[in-house]
Amino acid sequence: MHTSLLLVGMLANQSISDSVIGQESVEQSESEASTGQSGNQKLESCIPARFKYVYRIGDFYILGTDERPRESDRETRQGKEVVLQAVRLFGSFLDANEDGKVDDPKLLQSLGNNFAFAIGSDRRLRPVEELIERKTGCYVISMKTDIWPFFPNWSGKRFPFNGIKDSMWRPESMNALWEECFHTITEGYRCCDENWSFGKKSRLGLLMAEDIAEGNYDIEKQNQLEDGDYDWATAVNEYVHQVWLVNQAGKSAALTKSQKQVLKLMQSTPGFPMKVNPNYPLDISIRVR
């Protein structure tokens, strides 16, 4: 799901507290009532014991090991911190107005029916990704902490921007966790909203093709690096993410005409999270383990 290249950097140290995650049973009951879901026992049974941290929002699961991220702002970062920030990011994406309720229950249902999110090393994740998909039909989108950088203090705002030239563009010092969580949200939309198709003849696919034809955007460079395996749907999903990221940073004026149309689709989708709060203060998740 993740594209092959990410730029990395350094940010200031900051501990991630887990005080708003994994509350007591009363708060969990309130969370469960707000989502109207009771969990997916079949999926839970597929999660090995080495995945120490398992949360769910409705039937959408976020799971992770305690492996340290290889590339971060300091060597003492723990796997738990990545999981906790992922839970907050998904909380913010699903409850953008921060009223403690999921903004679009249809999106949450789509996520629960079709996906799970896993955090850990590629070696640990691959067997679990395959097992969960085989047993439940849910595709596992991952944050591979031995490959992609985790910079928890990244704000998504202060970076130089001269246009999105190709599919490999990322801001320096970017936190890869943002990208993987965002891709999961847009994949959820793809499965429940026909406007969010990533095919070549879809609205989003045609907008990216228009940018390519006008010389404003390139995916072939990345396709060559991936030996021809960089598929169109992945490219469109990345294109959408880049547009969202630029808008999140307050730099949308520099987008191309086609990219502004992508932004318009986001803005016209009810409940679509135009921004994310990595310090989302509420708890709409339930801790499973």
C-alpha cells in the first residue's frame, strides 16, 4: 500500500502519553455504544499473542507489536508509541469535529468490513497480513516500522513547497504513519462511495491523467523503480494523499487545476477529514489487549 520512497529528517523530542487511550470499562462502553459495533471475534482470533497492542474502533482493528521503530527522532521510541498515535490519528480522521462520535458511520463500517491496520516490522507483519486476509477477507494495511520513519512530533505544516511534481514527492521529515493511516481512510471510501474509485476512468483517475498529460505530474519514474509494478490505483491513492497533505499545510494555492479539483471532491464528501489532529484528545477506541 505504501509507495516506495519517503524522505526523512529530525524533529524535537516529545513523549507520547497514552493517557487518553485504553480507558476503563465505563468509557469503553460509551465508545462501543457510539459506534454500534461489538467487535469481530473471527479477526481477533487471527492476531498472534506477540501483537501486544490491539485496539478497535467499531469493527476496525489497529494492532501492533512492541518492536521499536528503526528510524525516529530518538532511539528510545517504543512500538507502543506508534500504536497509540495511530489510534489517535484514526480517531481524528473518523471524528474530525471532535464531538466523540464517528462522523460517517458508513465509512467506519467500510473500514471494519474490508480492512485492518497493523504496526511492526515487515518480517512480523507479513504472515499476519496473509492470515487475516485469508481467514476474514480483510486486507491489512501496514506501517512497517523497520522501513518507514516514525517522527511523532511532525506537524504536517512547516515544509517548503514548490508543487507536486511526481508520485515520489514527500515533505522532508515526514511521519510515515500519517500517510498509511490516510491511505486506509481513502481505501475505506473507495469501498463505500462510487465517487472514490481509483480506476483509470474514474473521476480521480482522469484528474491524475490530465495532470500527467499536461506535464505537471509523473508516475513513470516510480514505476521504473518498482520494475513496472506501480499500479494505477496505488498511484491515484498517493496523488490524493499528496493533495490532502498540501492543503493540510495551508499551501493549496500552489496546486494545479486538476489537483484543486481533487481537493474539491474531498471538500464535497460529507464527513471527509480535511485536517488531522495527531493529539486527538478523545477516546472512541476500545482496547482489546
